[in-house]
Amino acid sequence: MINYKEFEIIRTLVANTSQQTDIAAYVYASKPYYVFKSLEEVQDLILSLERKGYIKNGSVTKAALEEIAPLKVKNAVILAAGGSDISAKSVYSMPKGLYVKNGETLIERQIRQLKEVGIDDITVVVGYKQEMYFFLEEKWNVKLRINPDLKKNNIYSLYMAVDLLNNTYICNCDNYFEKNPFFAYEYNSFHATVVKDNAHNELLVKKNTSGRITKIYSDNTSGECIYGHAYIDGEFSKRLVKFMHEEIDDFRVTALFWEEFIDRHIEDLDMYVHEYSGEFLYEFDSIQEIQNIDSLFLENVSGKINDKICSVLDCNEEEIGNIVILQKGLTNVLFTFAVRGKKYIFRYPGESSSFFIYRKNECRAQILAARAKVDNTYVYIDETGIKISRFMENCENLDGIYYSNIELMKLLAQKIRKFHEEGFEMSDWKEFEYNPIQQCERLMLEASKMKGNLFEIFKNEWDAMRRLYSYAERDGVQKTMCHNDINQDNCLLNKEGLNIIDWEFAGFNDPAYDFGRVIAGYDFEDKAIDEILKAYFDRPATELERLHWITYMGIHNWYYVGWALYKESINESSRDWMLFFYKQAKRVIEYALPRYENIYGK
């Protein structure tokens, strides 16, 4: 019986299609993962194999092929059911396995690489946007299995192919290998690993001196991480299948990655590491990691993105460079790029944004803002949500300045007034009408499907808000096109001046709504509010105007309570904004409601 290192030599020579004069040097140089200590070790092993009759004149003998026959790989399972984690951002219009690199999708590249070494029995487990994988059956003669429950982790995807496990490669659809990592034969069960300095959100391994995995665990440190493909042999498969059948109905199990399930039975499942370099294989679970694969981002965001940039900026594709994906934004995914030395931002809308953002409104507001010179970043926008803006260099960090610098807040109020003046006389205003109370009701109704009856939970607050809105309507304030989301993050200040950006929530509304977070940082009797409103009106505000503007601060923040609840209901974080908005709304109710009752009666 040959040992592992002897097997590696025989397998390498079996896969060798070119005649090498120095087979020891060829074998030693061909390993993408650690196997041999030195070239001399390989030379000694080759001499031993020659004496055993397994190698003759640099070629593998029939006896060697018979020896490794039981080690032949029978099939492969590719896990492709996930992907909604980053695809839901809709930067991509496809599941992760269908991202394109050099004209070839990631999953097709793996299928081709498997077939190149004679592995034709390939099953792909699909789920998220499964219909987009259907073409693989006819084009590549692979089989498809469906994961019907995407709330469960990939152990459940593997369970969908449990009857196929034998001498089997287990692959992930989002891997990219610089060279073919697959072989017709494998010696024992292993998982590919990569050493990473930052193991955040990765599974790490502990191993003994022979490379056997003794623990698989999570830790936000550096170390050797589970990464890429795996192989399980027949004996391993039998034990794994038995454990899965016994435990798959346990909700604690279906929440696991399949490698974490292995760790539960690590004493009974012998699995070794194949440690690769980070330059050999890539895996991405987040949008940022896509940058690790050269050109992958622009090739996949959309087939029309390059055309759009070239059309708007009158440039060639070769002139587009310096792509940097930004992590900023709760609704969208943004990336910066440069053309002819000038830097721009390209905006892709997130899928969840379509429920509460009206792109037609945004387009009109953006154009009005550019006309009023309130937003000088504007370059291009359309009603699909695609937007190109100038990147503003050297912007000040407004932390500690917003609210505290009253001159800045007065300048902001003047900018808001200039924008409002562009919309007061809109003849088609009904097309853009925006009722924040109705919009909040719509968001909470949708969120209630997952969170329970939010109208009952917030019954007192809803009663108060509806009364406040009714009182404010009686004030008779002329409505106009509004930004509807003016806050510190949507203000850019540099030497060129102040710009108000991000017009996604725009609509024809009460102008006071635009002050929801402009005056939210002050006590209601603070003179700063009077100065800000004076800058807006170009005169002192009346007592009723002051009350009206403060009231709309509460209405504004109440809408964003609904927004945050909706985001949470679709498993998108709203960070700590929900509590902030709730407290601000309650503060206004306590202040404004009794004053309106004194004016209009209960």
C-alpha cells in the first residue's frame, strides 16, 4: 500500500500530459499546497516507487494505476443555494455563482475544471434565484437539486445531496481558482485552507502535526481558515451521512455551516488540511471581497454599466479605473471610480429601497437641486436609480460641527429655502405628492407581517401623531418639493461650499418636514431654532410657524421609526437609529400636542 506522499507523486504523474525530463523537479514545483519538505525528499520517494514497480522511465505503471483505483473521485457537489446575503443589495442581478470573470461564470469555471480531470458526475444544489442556474443542465449535463429552505444554512444544502456522497468533492459556487485544483484521484478527506491575517467571519482550524483537523471554530483573529473546496472519501461519507440523518431536524444543526457540523463529530471524522496560498484561490462572502478578483466588480454589476459611464462622461472603457467599493449607505451600494483624473461616485440602488423610494421623485428633486445650485455634485440620474455624481474632495467631518456651528446650520437653512423655491409652483405636483403619515403606515403595515401588530404596539404614539398631523394641516402652510431626509450624512462641506446630496426620499410635502433633523439637536426653547428659521424665512418666524416646524420634526422622526422597523423586518440592520427616531418623536408629542390643543381645541 502506498503512503500519502507516494500517492501525491503518482497522481501528479498521472495528470501530467507533457513529458518532463526531470520528473522530481516537476512534481516538487507543481504542488499548490504543502506536501514535500524538499526536492531531495521527492527524489528519494521516486526511487522507492521505482523499486516497487509503480514508476518506470518516468511514467506510472499499470500496477500503480491498479493501486490507486479505489481512490478515484466519483462525483462532485457544488453548493449554490445561497447568495442572497450580498445579492440582495442588487449591485448584481444574479446569484454569486454566476458572476463573470474573463467571460466565464465562476460556477461554469469550476464545472469545466472538474470535467477536465474526468469528473463528469456533477450536482449543483440551488435555491436563491434558482431559475438562473437551470441552463447548466443542458449546457454542461449537470444535475440540479433544490434547497427548499434558504433560512437554513448550507449543511441543509449538502443534505439535499446526501444520497450522492461517496468519493466526492464539495465545492462552493463563489470560489475562483487560478489553476485547476481538481484531480481524478484523492488520497483522503481534506478541506482547502488559507492563512489569513484577518479571520473576521471565517472558520479557523486547529490541526495536529500530521495535518489532521482537530477543531473548526470561529474567532476574529488571524490563522488558518477554512477556504475553498473539500473532498470526502467513501468511509468519511458513510459516517457523515449517518450523522446528518440523525440530526438534520435539529434547528441548532440546520443553522450551521457544513464544516461546523463536521466539528461536532471531529473525533469520528478524519479530515486533513490542504493549505493553499491566498494567490491560488479566492472566495468572497461580502461585496468588499469581490475586489480581490481583478475586474470582477465592473464585469458583474451590470452589462450596461460601462456603457452608461462612457455615454455620460464621453469616455472609453479603458479610461475607467480606480474602482473602490464604499461601505457607506443603508439603502444603496456605492463605488467610486476615476476617468481622466477626475473622481466620481456611481450609485446602485438596493432592492429593499424599491419599497419606500420613488425614483421619479428623486429624479425631479435632483434636477431642481442642481438648478438651484444646492447640489453641485450632480452629473447624471435616471428613474432606474442609477446615478453618477462628482466626488467632492477634502470634505469636512461634520461630527461635532453639525448643530454646534450655528452659522453652518443657518447656511443649510438658506440652501433648503433655495431648493424649496424651485418647487413651490410645480404644476404637476400631484404626481410627486408625499404624505409622511401614509408612508409610515405603509411601512409599518409591511413590517407587521414579521414583527406583529405594530399599530397596536405603538397605539398611543399613532393616535398622537395622527392628531398632530391633522393640526399641522390646519396651519395652511404651502407645500413644495422636499428632500425629506436632510441630515449630517447628506451634507457635504468643503472649500467649494455646502452641498445637500442624496435625494432618494424626495416628494411634494410640507417644507417643515425638511427640518426634521436640522432642528432636532436643540431644546425646543433654544434660540438656535429661531436663528435657523430666520435664515430660512429671511425674517423672524411667527409663533405658529415655530410650532409647525417643531411639530414636523416629530412627524419626520416618526416616519423613520417606520422605516427602521421595515428594514429590521427584512433582516437589514437599521443600526441604533430606531431608538433615536422614537425618542425624538415622543419628545415632540409631549411638547407640541398640548400647544396645538390650546390653539385649535381638542
